[in-house]
Amino acid sequence: MTRNPIPEIVIGRLPVYLRALTRLLEQGRQVTSSQELGERLGISAAQIRKDLSQFGEFGKQGTGYDIEFLVAKIQEILKVDRVWEVAVVGAGDVGHALVNYGGFHDRGFKIAQIFDNDPDKVGTSYKDIVVMDIAQMQEKIRKAGIKIAMLAVPASVAQEVVDQLVEAGVEAILNYAPVNLVVPPGVRVQYIDPSVHLQTMTYFLD
Amino acid sequence: MTRNPIPEIVIGRLPVYLRALTRLLEQGRQVTSSQELGERLGISAAQIRKDLSQFGEFGKQGTGYDIEFLVAKIQEILKVDRVWEVAVVGAGDVGHALVNYGGFHDRGFKIAQIFDNDPDKVGTSYKDIVVMDIAQMQEKIRKAGIKIAMLAVPASVAQEVVDQLVEAGVEAILNYAPVNLVVPPGVRVQYIDPSVHLQTMTYFLD
């Protein structure tokens, strides 16, 4: 049986469901409902049921969702039931913040490599990861088979670095530089752009 | 005439349209179409037309959108045709990165205040902004009438700081701490969570 591809917007909501469900688990909860999840996330219960139904039958009418089961299922769907090694390019403030970020642990990611072009930074350690010269980036990433990179370089060099990453086999890029990136088909980019988030909220301010 | 409220998901797409349109302007372009925008953003042309039509008639059949006009209109709708002062709480890596971020300029935001509880940081300058003691936060924010804050504190103290921000009059919070925040009705929170973005992409990896 071939299925229609799941819309990207649905995929985009799964990590948000996963985060909320994981928090419920941490709070000692075992069962939840689409109503409760919806209230926590500001998404309609019907939307949540519809999204999840694309992947199978996860809840029973009247008894709700078994949280632990649903967490495991979503982790499997999103392929974060494993640990992905990630490369960070740029060992400035953002790169440093990423290495110290507590939110990768248990969510499927491990920062394995960091690169910079500043001779003062190359060879120093961020936690237990030694900053490597960006000149070695393609070789190191290819050798480790890394598919995911976080880009924390100045906007002026971002595209050039991305071209190198793609050539080295990276297929998913999280971009912190305030610039639009061009990538070939099959490579994905997500943007961390605080202004976009802030502008979403100013609409509601007086 | 009263109108139905615009769905939040539509508001959430406007900043993304604005970013794409601004880039077209920077590239010297004057006119675009919902087709072109859609291709750049991975959103259907019909969706873009429908979203924009909620706010008025911005394009003409067959001639497309005047980019400068549309940019000005969206800025007005999102209330970023002005400059909002923003407070940053937490002068660590993330706070430092935010002060150095090039993407606030011309997008409606200016970091006006920074707070930390570390005596070694209080009194030092980040660019031309002096880090203030978090003990003064409520007074300073209230006095300046600041409505927007970016939260870059450890997860363990995030909720406590948010309670203080809300009491001081803050109504929009961009949260970098990997923790869910509870706020009263009328206060909005957006999350910067790199794991959520990464998990959106792993679905498509082999």
C-alpha cells in the first residue's frame, strides 16, 4: 500500500506534541486526552486527533492516550528513537550556548563536532569537545557520516559554509544566521529567527 | 463592522511572508506573485492569497503584489511599523548573542535593557547597554513601559522570572529556556527550541 505523503505542517506539529507529552510523563502522568493536549498547546483537539490518526490508532475513544506509548510512537515516527550526531559551525556566542544547552539530551541529538575559523578558538575545548579548524570540516563530517548541522556563523559567510556542508553530506541545517539560504532539493533548512517570533506576538499588543 | 478574529496560525505566517518580501526588496525587486512567494516558502499560492485576503485587497489579478506596499501593510498589521523596546533577562551566552544579533534592526525591535543576577556581570556593558541587577528588573521595566522580554536564564529559575516580568507589565515573552512556562491569559509566550526544529527534519532523513 502506498500512502500519500504526510503534510510537512503535520510533521512540524509532532515535535511540539512530543515535548508536551514528555512533560506530562515527567509530571508522573500516564494518560492524557486530545482535549488536554489541545488546551496546553493552543491547538484544537480535533486537529490533534486528525494529525495523530495519519500515523495509526493511538488512542481509544473514551480512555484517551497512553502517554508513554504515544511518546515512543512519535519518537519512532520522527526518528529520534536514536541519537543523531550534530555538527556546530561557529564557536561564538551561539555555538557556545548550543553546547551548553540542556535541551538536546534525551531528545535525539548529541553535539559531536564544532568548527571555527578563528585560530584563537581552534584547539580550545567547549565542554569536552575540541573546536576544530573549519578547513577540516568537510573531511571530518564526511568521515563521521554526520547529516545534521547547526549554523552559527556570520550572515556574510553562511551560504558559503552551507555549500560546503551540503557537499560533505549534510541534509538538515538549523540556521541561526539572519539570512535566507539556498540549498539543493533533498536538503532541509530550518531557521531560528527571534524577530519572526517577536513579530507574531506584537500583533496582539496594544 | 465587527470581524471574526484572524486565526493565530495566519498571524504566525505573516512574519515569514514579511521576511521573504523584505529580501525581495533588498534584491531590487518591485513586484511578486503568490506563486513566487509560495515557491520560496514551501507554502501553496492559494494559502498565501487566502491569508493576505483576510486583511484587505493587496494584489491585482494578473499583475501581482507591489512588494513595497505589501511590506508596509504587513508591518502595519503586525505593529512593527514602530520600534518596540525589549528587555533581555540573562546575560550569559544567549543574552550576549541576542545583543549581537543583526536581525532586530529594521524589524521593529531594539534591546533596551539587560538584567542578570551575577555580580560579576552587573555593571559591565554589552555593546552600549549596561547589565543591570535583576533586583531592579521590575522597577526598570515598569518605568520604561516595556511589554516584550526575551528570557535567557537557566530553566530552574525561568518560571520565577516570568512571574516577575508579568507583574511588571510584560505581555510577550520569547523563551530560550528549555522549559514550559505558565502565564496568565493575555500574556503570550513563544519558544525558541532547537530540538523541535531538528526533530522536524529528522523525519525526512534516512
